[in-house]
Amino acid sequence: KKLTDLRASGKRVVMTNGCFDILHRGHVHYLEEAKSLGDILVVALNSDASIQRLKGDGRPVNRAKDRAIVLMGLSSVDYVIIFACFNYIFFTNIGITIRRYCVGRGLSRNTKKKK
């Protein structure tokens, strides 16, 4: 409900997702860049079970609750939502309607434009 209210008040809500298991400088830069695209940054955080499926045994290093607390400590992050399955139902359950979207990959990587 709160995200819907923020959008209704004219705020641009930006959402990104990731594991953020071992937070590093590239993650911080990526999240700052994502925040610069709008007013409110929502981070959808992979659950512990989804990270184990993605990355294998021994992961995650840090549990979801701890990762969420660390992310909320960053000035660029406004909300953190822990998820197990990232699909249309997920967005509906948190009150976000996708009207237009773009997928940005590799914002934390050092890339150069081709001339």
C-alpha cells in the first residue's frame, strides 16, 4: 500500500533486485545509480533459499535479515523486500503496477561505449 501511495503522490519508484550477499563497492555504486533514476529505491532481495539454488552450497554467507539491515543502512536504499520468486505475482503482492520498464544489467561493471 505504501508504494502505491508514494506513486500516487508523484514519486517515481525505482526497483532493482539482487543477492547482495557479500556487499562491495560495486554494489554500492550500482544502488546509487539506480536511486538516481527516481525518488524512491526499492531493493528486492533474494531469499536465502533462492541464493542457495543460484550459487550452491555454502551460500548465502550472510542471512537475508542481515543483508536487508546492511542494505537499509545505505542512504540510496529506501525499502528492502525479501523475495523467493520474482514474477508478476510478486509485483502485484507489493502493490506495484509495471507500466514501463527497462532492464539495466551491468551498471556496476566498468563498460565503455563503442565509437
